[in-house]
Amino acid sequence: MIRLYNTSFRYPTGEGVTGINLKISPGDFVYLIGPSGAGKSTLLKLIYVDIFPQSGHIVVDRFNSLKFKKRYIPYLRRKIGIIFQDFKLLNDRNVFENISFVLRVTGTKKSEIKKRVLRVLAEVGLSHKRNKMPHQLSGGEQQRVAIARALVNEPIILLADEPTGNLDPAAADDILKLLENINIKGTAILMATHSDRLVRGTRKKIVNIHNGKLTI
């Protein structure tokens, strides 16, 4: 589903990733572990085509970076759900509107939008908060909204970039349990984190990254 072949990208500062080889199959749950500046976010940006490899190449579903044209980016990103540490919610829109926004911009029919938004709200346990504004929610609830928004396009993989970084330990554990339940239902997940505590005792695949290089 996703393959990185000897992929490298370096910023002028020298940070980035070098010689990355990684395979993520349908239904996988992979933890990407490393300290700040190790290259975690760069690797995720390569997968969702925020940046292009300087060498090597990437295959995501049927998209190959060696043959990639920029007009393909919106279609690729519909196959990828992305969540971040800082939620990135629209503060002037309620929960339902935040989630439905990504469907409206792609021209999805109103009846389909409502059905899909209500489904993902139920999946993240926020059906009763659909009319709340972001500032009326706790940090954990805001991250659940962000997860619902990432899922509403029914992606093949969910990329999570430090999704528990702004949460207290209890809320972080709840988000991790939610992601594991989403994975059990079939969505592949690649989660970047610097927290060894979160992955302690896990049976999921762990990939370590240091100075831009992977160790399995």
C-alpha cells in the first residue's frame, strides 16, 4: 500500500531523512519513534506529498512519485487522513461543520455528507457534541474531532503526527485506544511520537528514527 524506496530529503539546515526504506501494508499499525528533529514529520510529509523526495521514490496506493504530477495531489490526499498535535480545527465552525468541510470542498452530496459525518462522530464518541464550537471542547475532544475529520473521506491510512503531544496522560491514553479501535476496523495507521511511555508493552510494529535514519 505504501512503500518508500531509499528515499531522502534534506533541508538546507541539514535536517531531514536519508535512505528511508519502509513498507506499510493494509491494516498495519506502525509507531514511528524518535526525538524532536529526528525526521518524523519529514517522513510523514513525504507520504502525503507536502514535499517530494530528492532521491529515491515513494509509492502510495497507485501513485508513484517517479511519475507524479502536481495535479494528482488532491486525489492522493483523499486517500490519506492526517492528524496533528495542534488539532488544526476551524474555530468559527462547530464540530459538524469542521468535519463536513473536507467533503463540501470535494462536491459530495449533502445527504452523503450528513450520513458520513454522523457515522464518524459516532465512531469517535462525539455524536452529542456535534453542535459545539471547538473552544467548548476539551483538548482530548478536539483531537477526536480532528480524527473524525481525517476519517470522513474513508482513507486507506491515517497519519498521526504527535497526536497526543498536547494532551495530559489520561487523554493521551484515550486517544491511543481510539486509534487502536480504528485500526482494528481496518484503517492502517502510522503514528509518530517521541513518547516511549505510549508504546511500552505494545505488540504493534515499532520503527525508530534517529538523525533521519530508520532502525527497525
